[in-house]
Amino acid sequence: MNQTETIKIRSEFVNVVLTEALVEAAESMQRRKETLRQAHPEAKALLREYDQREAVITDLLKQLAAL
């Protein structure tokens, strides 16, 4: 295996690992939001913060998919 192939394999591996981590983070964020909505419907500021974090995660996933 030459250096180019090694770099390509490592890059693909990193993309897969990052994608999995981001998907897990997004799913976790969804669970937290739902729990918060049910337990504290008045917590709109925190829900907005979670929405912003979720948007960042979604954007990162789109960027990874474009690579």
C-alpha cells in the first residue's frame, strides 16, 4: 500500500468516526430537548441554545458529507 492509499484510508476513517460522533451528539441533543420540553416547558431559552447547538452539528455533518 502506498502513501496516497494510506492517507485516503485514514481520511475516510476519520470522516466515518466524526460522522458517527456528530450523529450521536445530534441524537443526544434531541433526547435532551424532548426531556426538557416535557419537564420544563417554560425553559425556552435553553431550548433555543440547544437548537443552536443542533444547527452547528447539522452544518458539520453536511460539511463532512461534502468531503
